[in-house]
Amino acid sequence: MDQHDPRTADLGFARVDVDRAARTGDPEVVYGAGKTPDQVVAILRALHDKHPERAVLATRLTPEALDLVAAALPDATIDLVARAVTLGPLPEPHGTVAVVAAGTSDAPVAAEAALTIRVHGAAVDRVDDVGVAGLHRVLGVRERLAAADCLVVIAGMEGALPSVVGGLTGVPLVAVPTSVGYGASLGGVAALLGMLNSCAPGVTVVNIDNGYGAGVHAARVARQSAPR
């Protein structure tokens, strides 16, 4: 622990913010990309030691990091689809977020968003494979969309699903473009631009493949909206 600043844990290679939960209500999360497996384990341990009463999340983990976490932290829960892990108990959920995914290819981003939402204190209703190529699928889940406190709508290709959902319900909506699609999708840029140019009012957009950012925002909306 940094003797000069109790708000951080100095691990030598990183200064971990262990005071974030007191400031924002949500603890720091480990972004695994670019970190070695040993660094991921060390940061998870530091955060869990500070917040043993609630789950700590690590996202965007390599297969090697997932393997080491499973071996070094046997109490951790591994989500292979989300490429993420949690360590510690999930909080009691307040409010519900519907995670709406256009297709099976969007599953990794949807899984990251869903896990993030649970770690950040809201319940999740997964609505999968309701892309605009079959509009009847979206219409068939309209009541579930309207019942949620917030929506995370995930799509690649042209990114049209958030506009459709935004025209069906007035529930707060976070759109997530994914890097799914053929060449002219430009790695998700086409979906991003489509969502930014949505003619449905009230659509908020996060970065390409950013299920984590969408999940944090949606969980906060749901927690604020749900009666205590």
C-alpha cells in the first residue's frame, strides 16, 4: 500500500485506484489488454483485498491470462465468451438492463456488457439474435424492452438495430457498434456512424465493441431508476 496515499495500492508496475468505489460507487476495473497474466492476477488480488464484499471485474483478457487467473485465483469466475473474470460476490441487483444483441456474432460484446452490468449492481435480461433482417423478432420482445430500466443495444454491419428499438420504446438506450461485418463495415466504423446518425431520439452511443462502457452507464441508470 502506498504510505503517502491510502487511496492507491502501489504494485510497482501500477498504482491501483482502490478508492474509486468511495468516489463513484463503482470500484476500479482491470482492463486486461496489454497487461501480462501476472499483472492481471496481482491487480485483481489488490482490488479484492480492498473490496472483499463485492465482485472485482477484469475485462479483455488473453487466453493465457484467463488460464493463470483460473489457476492462481480458484475463487474467480471465468466468462470465456466475455473474455472476462470476476472475483468476489456480485452485488444485490437494483433495476434491470435489457442487453439486446442483433446476432450471435455480437455475443462477446453482449457478454461483456451483461457481466459489467451485474458487477455494477443491476439485473440483466438478455435478448439475443433480434437483428433487423427479421423485424418480427424485435417486435416479439417489445414488452421485455419496455419493462427494462435501461437498454444496451448491440449491433454490427450497418448498425440499424438501435434506431429500430429507439422507435419502439422510450426506455433510455445505449447503442454499441461492433466490429462485425464485411469490408465496407470498416471494422465497426459503419455501424458507429449509423448509430451516431440515428433518427430515433434518445440514442446514446459508445465506442466500437465497448460493452464495458455501455454496461457501466446502463447499470447506473437502472440503479437510479429502480425503487429501493
